[in-house]
Amino acid sequence: MNPLLADIVLIVHFAFVLFVVGGLVLIWIGVVLRWAWVRNFWFRVAHLCAIVYVAAEAVAGIWCPLTLWEAELRGTQADTGFIAHWIHRLLFYDFPPWVFTAAYVAFALLVMATFWRVPPRRTGNDER
């Protein structure tokens, strides 16, 4: 058991989810406000790949490696710190697996549609 490392993995997991969900929200806000960075090719490809990876894991019935790693590091210790407790409440819900699979696939399709509707732009520096 290593609760400190488990907390670090949990924070990384939360940052990943924030990137995927928040990224899409920021892309659409950025379109309205004309933020150039939301069309950055590498940001958009990373964003698309992140959600496609999650959706593919869910369709294949594979547990998220970050969830498994955190559980292994935490061991049987159910008690978590204040921050870990609230991050867990934000990240984890008790629904049947098919609900998550449907949600991840639907979100991936939304990100793909956004990629098509609001295409990224390559700049001269991106093509290296």
C-alpha cells in the first residue's frame, strides 16, 4: 500500500478527465470567442485520441489502467484523504458498465463531430 502514490495517480486521472471533458467545452467557447489555440492541430489530435482511447477501452471491456493502478496502490485501505475523497466523488459513479460505455462512445462521437465541424489548423511550425 502506498496512499501517497495512489493519491498522485488519482490526481493524474482527474487531470486526464478534465482535459477530455473540459477540452471540448473550451473548444466550443474558443470558437465563439475566436481563440486561435483551440484550433491547434496537436492539441486537437491529442484530445481526440484521448477520448477514442477511453471509448475503445470501454467497448473492449477493459478497466481504465489508472483506476486499477490506484486501487492496487491503495490496497484494502478504504480511508482516503480529504482531496482524494472529493475527487473520487467526482470521478466514480455506481452505474452498470454499459452506461459508461454508451457515455464514452457518445462523447467520442461528439468530439469527432467537433473535429469535423471545427477543424484544427496546421501552422507553419506544426508541419515539422
